[in-house]
Amino acid sequence: MNPSHSSNDCISSDKVEGTSVYNAGGDKLGSIDDLVIDKHSGQVRYAVLEFGGFLGMGTDRYPLPWNMLKYDTVKEGYVVPIDAATLEKAPHYTDGDMPAYTMDYNQKVNRHYGMDS
């Protein structure tokens, strides 16, 4: 067993889904609705943030590159280095209209957040 890892290094996706996401200022942006996993590597590529709307109605889904999220044990949620204005301009989709996560779509998402694809 690798001593730098503990039994808490892994988490079930159903524990991630529903977890709150905050910006660096501590404002809640939304919550994780889904995870997108790369079929070939098995790695989580995106956490899909449910954002906008009112009381869960009219919310859209915003894929966030997984490596942008940092878990904050005090907030018991993830923190991302973006604000609501940046998020509102990001690639997104409605609940029933999930895009194909093609190479072009992945590049569009990653470019928006200034991430290499």
C-alpha cells in the first residue's frame, strides 16, 4: 500500500453528485449533477454543474474540467476559480439535451476555462 494514500482518496460518484460548488469568494454557484468519465482512461474528465434557474427549475448543465475543482472540507463542497459571469458564458446545455462529448466539444469547454485539452 502506498503510504501517501489513505482509504479516503476515492469517493463514489453518488457522493459527488449533489455536492455544492462555490467560487473562490464563497458564493454558491450550484451543485454537481453528473460526472463525465473518459471511456479509455477511466478518469473523470468533467463534473457537470447544475446552475441557474429557480428552485431547481430552468437550470442548465455546465461541464467543468474535473481538475479545476478543489474539495474544501470546511464548506463540504468544491471550490472553483471562476465567477458566475464566467460561468454564464461557458458552454452549457439543458437537462434533456446532453451534447456528444466529442474532441471539438471538449476543446471548446477547456478553451473557455483556459485549460489545455
